[in-house]
Amino acid sequence: MKRALVTGGAGLIGSHVADLLVREGWRVRILDNLEPNTHKRGRPAWINRDAEFVQGDVRDRATIENALSGTDIVFHQAAYGGYMPEMAKYVEVNSLGTAQMLEVIREKNFPIKKVIVASSQAVYSEGAGECPKHGLVFPRVRPVEQLQRGDWSVRCPICNEPTRSVPTPEQAPVGGETVYGLTKVDQEKLVLLWGKQVGIPTVALRYSCTYGPRQSIFNPYTGVIAIFCTRLLNSLPPVLYEDGEQTRDFSFVEDVARANLLAATTDVLDGLPVNVGSEKGVTVREIAQRVSDALGIRIAPEINGEFRPGEMRHLISGTDTIRAVGYVPQVDLREGLDRYLDWIRSQSDVRDYFSEAAENLRNKGIVHRVGIS
């Protein structure tokens, strides 16, 4: 029987990975610190009863040592995420926490057979583009000065002409233009480099926007679908940054869990960063409309000239690498939204936490307004 450790196993993706592994006959241990921003009511009821649950923090050395004991494969999902104002905590949890876990495995000589780390599309500075003159290009992050003028366009880095969004391959440059994105670059580079050094297979899965049942209704800094839902259910308008025409690639959480199982059971992806997505771009405005229509709460979105420096304009995940080993998304956006909305309707006391959070982000300079430098 294979034995897995799922860090962050009470969260959106981690809990679905744990469920899938249990169904597949694995012995599963979940490590999660139940971060209050995400788990405001404590331990969630969905934690799999057939898995061992350990409440603890990946930053605590003794905790991670104990959690790794008797493990074959690590699914490292634990991370601090979203557009939150903390800097030190991102680095401490994501970068240092990952480095320490790898250090422990090596020092204690744990017989780990593979490590799969949750990376993110946030490692890219901007999605790939097609320039009429120069073909496939990798645009740079849009300057703050451009965004302050209300110019949202993505331009060719060679001729400065506007580009058309196309799927982004894993070979695109990575940099991370937010603190979260920067620490995701850290995580995947640490894991892949360490794997080559010690001879243990590793895979970094670059998730596109993941959504579905169990996405926190308490965290106002991450998960655009969840945020739109909580706003509308409180008779408040969805808030769109820029002009709402940004595009994202949305993945249903059960598909992402299947990608993790695939990465664990094939050696073709070993040593690689691998995009996980649908290869379809959808505008944020369309997501707001779909959620509004499905809930039957028709409140027009609010656009007030705000933007987040460092946020990419367009991202479609190029998925040739993972599709080559048999990955096919099984849940399209229509079905996925329906399933998520069914779940959120079953939750009690759904409140709006976004309004206070948005003001906090403005005060800390993470959200800017057009025309104001």
C-alpha cells in the first residue's frame, strides 16, 4: 500500500487530493495548520475520515519530521496564498517551509520516493502572446505607469505592438511579479533542484485558477469565483479590477487532484515544471456574469478604475506536456460552476469579507487607482 503525506490537506486542493488517494487505496496522512484566514470555523467537516489528520505547521521542524515518517510520496500543497499584504509570512511559509521540509528529508534519510509540489501560474510575469510581426512572444509585466493611464494592453517586447493571448508553455520565462508569485518560483525551483541533487524524483505542477467545492468562503484575498459568490449572496456587486476583460484559465479542483495522482504514478513528468489547466481563457467579467446568472442575483459588476500592479492581464495554460501523459480535464466550466454554487448554497452564514479586505489592500499600496501615482 502506498503511503502519502498531503501537506495543506484540509484546503481546497489538498483535501481533494487526499480523497482521491484514499479512493485509490493509498494510506494518507494530512498535515494542516488550519490557517484562520481560510478555516475561520476550525477543522472542516470534509477532512477524510479514512485519512490520518495531524494539525501542525510546516514551519515547525519537529512537526514536519513526524509527518514525513513512514511516507512514500509527498504532495506538498501547503502554502500561504492570494493577494494578501504580508511579505514575511509568504516567505516563511512557502519558501522557508519548503526548504526546511527538503532539508529534513535529506538529513533524516527518509525513504521518500517522490515529491510533488503545488506551483502556480503566478510564476509567469505575463501570459504568452502572439505578435503579428514576431509570432510567439513573452511580454514583460506591464509598467505601473502604463496602468495608471488606464492602458491595460499587453505589448510585444520587441516592437511594442499589442499582442493576442495564446497558451503559455512551460518554457516561458518565470519571475513572479507578486510576493506570492515570487515564493511559488522559490518553491518549485527548490524542489526541482533538490530532486536532482539527491536523486529523488520531483514534479512542480503549475496550477491555473483552481475552483470548486471547499474553496474558502472566508478568505477575501484569493479565489475570484468564491469572492464573487459571497458578494452577490450579500446583495453586493462583484468588483472587477482594470476593465474586467482580463482572461484566466479555470480548472475544477477534482481535475487538479487527478493531475497530482498522474504526476505521482508516471515517471515521464519527473524533474519538470508542468502546467495544469483547461487551455481555455475566460474573462473575469464573464465569470461574474455566469455566477450572477446562476445564482439568480443580477447585480451589475462595479468597476472603479482600480488595478493591482504585477497582476498579469491574460493567462491560458499550455497543457501539451501533461496531456501527453493522458491528462484530460473532465469537468468543464459550466458543470464546475454549477457544482460549486450547489456547495456554497449549502453553507451557512455566508458573509462578505471582501469590502474590508479591499480597503486594507488600498491602504497598503497593493491596489492602485488610475490617475493616482
